[in-house]
Amino acid sequence: MDLLRYVAFSTDPLGGNPAGVVLDATGIDEATMAAVAADVGYSETAFAVPRQDGALDIRYFSPQTEVPFCGHATIATAVAHAQRHGVGDLLLHTQAGPVPVTTSAGPDGAVVATLVSVEPRTEAITEDDLDGLLAALRWSAADLDPALPPRAAYAGAWHPVLATASRARLADLDYDMPALGALMARRGWATVALVQRESPEVFHARNPFPPGGVVEDPATGAAAAALGGYLRSLGLIELPAVLTIHQGVDMGRPSLITVGVPADPAAGIEVTGTAVPIG
């Protein structure tokens, strides 16, 4: 097995979100994938199997579970594939559905990847679930930003979106991991998207990921896509829009995610970022 290690959404190996990447996982069974992901210890390791038409079947494993879609590992896989086979268009067949990715090389040679998510969805969160989220996060209702109401958002994986108006509240993350993990497991949520809106198109984000055995993700492309769909469905941005999401800053792993939100309510959300090898 040729296991690669990349950092996504950063040009600095000390920033961004690390991901394991196996570009050819042909013949590797699910148990082995899960064991390798647990050994690697990153929030996700991607296992790709090349198809005869040039596309890739891909699966994503965290140290404790499999997720249907992962944004940062998709960006890492696309960049790794481009560096071996050349830039261009690549189709990934995920468990959430087909995800097209386009890679290009900048003037400095760095490869940038843009994925297009599956069609996003947004749903209400019950009062009981919201109470459970707030209790596990050790937040209060007064911490929430009334301009950005709580919802569950999907663009390949489900994420409850909770917004605070206070950057200080976002920076002070100290949550009950077992309680939050149990609630998320019951609801099938991948991460919790905690956000603070700096300006109409600039956000700060943090993403607890207890179901995967990870306290926090430094960059979460799937949640960024879900956030774009959430904002569009609730009419909270002017369309089309380009969002800038800063994540990982409070962890010491700064990440930069660019999100394109088309005006078409059925169109997938675009997530753009770089990736660089580790070591």
C-alpha cells in the first residue's frame, strides 16, 4: 500500500488538516482500510480505487468510523492525483454520490483543487436536539447569533450549524466529548459546524468531530460546503457568492477554505483549496 500524507487547505505542512491518501486501494478490504486509518490517526484517510473510465471510487475512514464524504481528504486526493498524473478534471464516486473535482497549477507550481458537492439540503433541528447540543458544548442560548438560526445542513454529510456572534465564544471551545459524540451518533451527524460571521462573506469556523475520535478538525471541507448550502437555502447571502472560511486558527493549524455558492438552488457547492505533502 502506497500511503501518502498531505495537508489540505494550507500551503504550510504545519497548517491545514492532515489526510492520508491511498491512490490505488485495489484489493484492500474494509477492515484493513479502517485499521490503517486508525493507525494513521488523521481525521480522515481516503482510499481510492481507479476505474477503467479514469474516475475513482473513493471511501473515507476516520480513526473510529467511515464517513460518506470528506472535503479535505478529497482536496488532498485530487492534488496527489494531479501531481502524479497531471492536472485536469477528475470524477470521484463517493458514498454520497458523484463529486467532480478540477485541479490546476498556479504560477508557482502549486496545485489548487475545486470540488463540487452533491446537491445540498437543510433541515430544522428539534428543540431537544438543540438543547442537547448547547449542553454538550457548554454554550447557552444567549451565545447564539439570532441572524443565523440553528439548522442541520448537508452537502455529502450532515452537520448541525450553530452560529455565535462572538469571536471570543468561538475561540473558547471546551465541550463534553462523550455527550456530544453520543448525540451526533444518534442523529448521523459528521461534525458540528460552529461558525462566527465576520462580514457578509467571511466566516470563522471550528468543527468538533467526536464520532470519528477526533476532538476537532482544523479544516472541514464537507462542513464548508454544507454551510454554503445553508446560507443559500435560508436567503442569508446575496447570490452568487464566494465565501472565505478561516478554520484551525485557534488550534494553531490555520486553514483557508474558499466556497463558491451558485444562485441555482439545486446546484452543488464549490469548495476550493490547496494541499501539500507532509515530510
